[in-house]
Amino acid sequence: MKFLELREKDVINCRTGDKLGCVIDLEFDLASGQILCLIVPKATKILCFTKGEFYYIPYKKIIRIGCDTVLVDINEKECLK
């Protein structure tokens, strides 16, 4: 899968059923080239994004990548930075 395809998918937290947003970036391990986490901006109902708050979702927390969504199982408070 290409990154451009991943950016078009909604990220859904399976624990709460909440839509977290869309992937805007990835974090890599430079030595191995493996993806460490997905970076998703925190959205609010009033504004598109809050200032400087992002979910850093570890790659191992991805449950499934489907046609339209990425399902994750995270504690949102732990992943919010």
C-alpha cells in the first residue's frame, strides 16, 4: 500500500468507536526502515485540528487496514502528544 492511499482512510478506535481522523505522517526506524507509528492530528467538532495535538499510534496497535478505514485499538490519552 502506498502512503497516499493510507492518507485517504479514516482511523477508527475500536475501543470507543470514535473516528480519530486521517493519517498525516508516519514515523520510521531509520536503521530498519520499519514503520513505528501512524501520526493522526486530533480533530475537534468546532475546528478541524487542535493546536499541536497529535495521536502517535504504534504500528502494533493497528487491528486491520480496510478499504476505507484503519482500525486501531488504543488508549487515546496514552497516544495523545
